[in-house]
Amino acid sequence: MSGEGAVVATTTDRDVAVISLRGEVDEDHAPRLAGALAQAASRGPGRTVVDLSRTRFADSSVLHALLDAQRAHTAAGATLVLAGPFHTAVRRLFEVTGSASVFRMADSLETAMTC
């Protein structure tokens, strides 16, 4: 995958760090994602939402960044939530690897903001 059109963007909404991924996100974009997640975790207790609703594809490097972020958020006393709806290829990444149970997941960005 070339990751063409992929975007990693960070915003703040209601004191929640929202990291939005769009397109096909692969190893070329994982360092930027990892940096955004690390910065969010460093804020300490609070909530970070990763919006995957517009992500058509994510590879194992993205999963690795998310797993690292989950550990960092837990250590900081923060909450990490993955928001969908999830594209079939993204959902399959979590199912095939057995990692879905590691994350708090929500069906929408709005739900992820408060769950």
C-alpha cells in the first residue's frame, strides 16, 4: 500500500484530543500517528479518541502504534478510545490479530467522546 491520500490530523474538542486518520494508513504514516498519540498521552489523565471512521486500510505498523499508545495512556491514567464506524479492512485488522479486546471501541466519534 502506498498510503496515498492518507492523513493524520490532531484537534481538540471538549478537552479531548481527537486524532483523525483518513485514507490508507501504513508504515509511512505510522511515525506521525505514534508521535500524535505520544503527545496526547503525555497530557496525563484525560481522553484521546482516534477517529478511524474514514480509514479504508491500516496495516500492522498502525496497530503497533495503537498498542503502544494504549500502554502509554494506561500508564498516564488516561483513556484511549477508537472510534468508528470501522471499514471492513480496519475491523479485520483487529479481529485477525485478536487485538480488539485490548481497546475501548465506539461505533461513532460522538459516542467515543463520552464512553
